[in-house]
Amino acid sequence: MNKVDCQLASEIVIFGALGDLSRRKLLTALYQLEVCDLLHADSRIIGVARQKYSLGEFKAIVLENICTFIKEDGDKVALARFTARLVYQQLEMKNVIAYKYLASTLSQGNNTRVYYFSTPPAIYGDICNGLNHASLITAADRVVMEKPIGQCLASSKVINDQVARFFTENQIFRIDHYLGKETVLNLLVLRFANALFTTNWDRNSIDHVQITVAESVGIEGRGSFYDEIGQMRDMIQSHLLQILSLLAMEPPANLSAENIRAEKLKVIKALSPIDRTNVKDKTVRGQYCDGFVKGIEVLGYLHEEDVNINSETETFVAIKAEIDNWRWSGVPFYLRTGKRMTTKHSEIVVHFKAQPHNIFRRSYSELPANKLIIRLQPDEGVELQMMNKIPGIDPQMYIQENKLDLSFSDTYQNGRVIDAYERLLLEVLNGNQSLFVSRNEVEAAWAWVDSIVDAWKSTNESPKPYVAGSWGPTSSAALIARDDRQWIE
Ligand SMILES: NC(=O)c1ccc[n+]([C@@H]2O[C@H](COP(=O)([O-])OP(=O)(O)OC[C@H]3O[C@@H](n4cnc5c(N)ncnc54)[C@H](OP(=O)(O)O)[C@@H]3O)[C@@H](O)[C@H]2O)c1
């Protein structure tokens, strides 16, 4: 990362500073920006939470967390600089009157304030009311909102409206942390800096696309949150539709937030509707039962803590998505995501069309089509599968499928992998919205997802069981096999 001197000093106010996201990601990311000398000398970090802690106790918690999550002792000089920036404010976030205490903690100067809402979205409106009541909102301030925003289109509109009463759209940064991942950003470069792909990126050259985001973990103690929301609304509505829109969008005129977000929105709006008439053909929902993940026995979803024993919440989704436009007509995008799957593995596979005629039939009866594999995690990289002659002087020409493999860790040996939150927080400080999701995108994504969720409800079918440690229910393989294709595993 280049050294950038953020021009303005900021007050970064984290609501929910002692919650899981803040402890694991936000404070660690801010510390890493400190190590890289990317925080303005006069910037401060104000942790807001409900518990009563002294500043000393808060600093001790933050220090302990940073060392736990960076898995090393830390840079002593940077740690000292970082802890000197920390301020703690106890606050009952629903109590508007109490925000006067926050006002007395914040400096009255010209610093840009960044309000990071790392709390349940249900209280975003209360926080905005409190900030307004204490006259803590100016046109220069920014607000960062975590996903998922709402649980459906209607509830997301309520939350977006509550925040829009006090902040304009260009002050609002909606996080989808996948947009801060190196490999997801690299999609823009792959597509628009390589003529090879730019000119072959449509229905004429591409047969279909697979996007898989598989997790080996279960719900990790978040049962009460997850049982209400499920994999469709937690993963497809945000991460998978964002990846899909970056993959499928038209070339933006430039890298401005306005242009990139406008092109992504067109893709989401062009998704072919899935409703009760076609939901059985186009989707699969599953729920894990007892099994083994990497040799360790794990409980099924219904036995997880804080999950209703009769829960119908899906932990796996597969979808055949189609985009109704000129570029992608007839090209399916198969989406698949689940918990407690065989391994943690996220990748995009672009299957090009097969050669129309095979002149190597004597050695290879059916030529496999080229595949571009973009590995999001682990082992980030790009791989192009192509046919090659096996060296030798045999009268017959033997050929083989090989890969050109660009592993990021081997190619760019410059140490630490930058976490998505570091990049995204820096972009917030710099006021660049291109890696954040617009309100229109969020709402278009909810509209598409709501129709599927409603259709599932109307069928009254339970999610299909799958054994923990597998690649999902057998009907997921059947979904793609109906089109004479198979998942890459
Ligand atoms: N954790 C993740 O990996 C992750 C990933 C993506 C998105 N998110 C989103 O990030 C946000 C925070 O998630 P989290 O996992 O950090 O949640 P969490 O561990 O439950 O923390 C929530 C924080 O909000 C505070 N809070 C204030 N008023 C609250 C109220 N009325 N009810 C409940 N909590 C209240 C809590 O304060 P106290 O400390 O005083 O209880 C707590 O610090 C959520 O919107 C979530 O959807 C989280």
C-alpha cells in the first residue's frame, strides 16, 4: 500500500466498539493503518458501547484484541501511537438525551467525523436521532453502515430512510467487505486491462459462470442472528450479487463511484425474476445435519446454540441466475454458498465455449473448454486452464489440459495480506465511495431476493438436508446437471 497522507484529521466514532466486528476487524484494521502511517497525526478513535469502562480498561481490551488477531506482539511504537488516539464513551445508544455526553467527548474543531455503525441495524435510526439531537451532524461527516441492511426490501427502506433524514447519499458508505478484497478488486483489472478478456466476455464466448462461496465453519455462536436471516439474505443478497455484478457489468467510463455503481445496478436490475412459477427449477435450499468437517465431528444446524429446533432456515443456497440483456442472454450464472461445507473455498469459474470442431480427435475425443478460475480464498490467484501439447516425438500428437497459474502469494511476495476492512476504512477516510454499495443497489438486490424467499414460503417445502462436510444437498448437483453441466469441486 502506498503511503497516503489523509488530508483531514478525523474522529472515527465506532458505535458498538466492543462487539464482535469491531474487536475482530475494525480496531485491528485501524491499527494496521497506523503501522502503515496512513492515519492523520491528529485523528482520534472514539469507541462507544453500553458497558461502563474506564479509558484505561478500554485501551487494555483493545490492545489485547489487536495482539490476539494479528497473531504477533505488534509494533510497539505504532501500538503506543494507536492507543494514544483511543477514547471511550459509555452510551445507551437508544437514549437521545445521552448523546450530549458524546458531544462533550468529541472535539469541536473542523475534524471530519466518521460514524461507524457496528451495531444491529435496528438501532441505526436511534443513533442518527441521538446525533442530530446533540447537533453532531454536519455536511462534512460520513456514516458507515454494515450489512445486512434490513431483512427484506421494506425493512431496508425503513433503515435507509431513517439514515437519509440526516445524511445525504454521498455521506453514506454501505459496507460489503467483499468489495475490499484484493481478488474481487482484481476483477476490474482482469476484465478491463486485458484485451484477451475484454473482447471475449459475452454470450458469444462464454458458456456459463459458476460462483461458489463455501465456508467450513457453522454459524459460530451467532445462532439468534442467523436463524432469523439465513444464507440467502446473509450471503446472496450482498456478497454473491456484488461479485456477479462486477463480473457481468458493462465497462464503466472510468473508476468513479458514480459510474461503477451505475453499471453494477443495471446488472442487478436485469436479473431474470425467480418466483413461484420457476423457483423449484432455479433454486435449491439446504440445511446441514450432523457430519464431519476435516475429520472433526460437528453437530447439525438444528442442534446449534440459539437455533429453533424446528427451524426452516437455510444454511445452503444454489441458484441458476440469468441476466436478461444483450451481453448475457442464454448464459447462466450458477451461484452456490453454504455453511459447514467440505472446505473454506471461494472462487469464480468462467467456462468458455468449446471449440466448434476438434482436429485432435485421435488423441482427445472431446476437447475440454478453456476455464478461467479466479480464486478468492484461500490462495488468492487467477488460473487459466488450457490445452497444451505433451512434448515428445510420437507420430501421434498427445495433448493435455494444463493451467497457467498466477498465485498472488508466489507472485507478489511483499508480505502481509491486506484485510478488506483496512482498504475500506481508508477509502472512507479519503471520501471515495466506489467500493461501497449504493442505496439503489441494495434495494434492487432485495427486490430480487425477496421474490425468491416469498416463492420458497409458498411451496411449503423444508430445506433439503445435507451432511456437514459435504458440498451441499444432492439436488444442488441436480440443478446444474439438468443443463448437462457440473460444479467444479
Ligand atoms: N461480526 C461480523 O463478522 C459481521 C460481519 C458482517 C457484518 N456484521 C454486522 O456488523 C454489525 C455488528 O455486528 P457484531 O457481530 O459486532 O454484533 P455484536 O457482537 O452483537 O455487537 C453489537 C454491538 O452493538 C451494541 N449495541 C448497542 N445497542 C444495542 C442494542 N440495543 N442491542 C444489541 N446491541 C447493541 C452492542 O453493545 P454492547 O457491547 O454494549 O452490548 C455491541 O457492542 C451488525 O450489523 C452485523 O450484521 C458483522
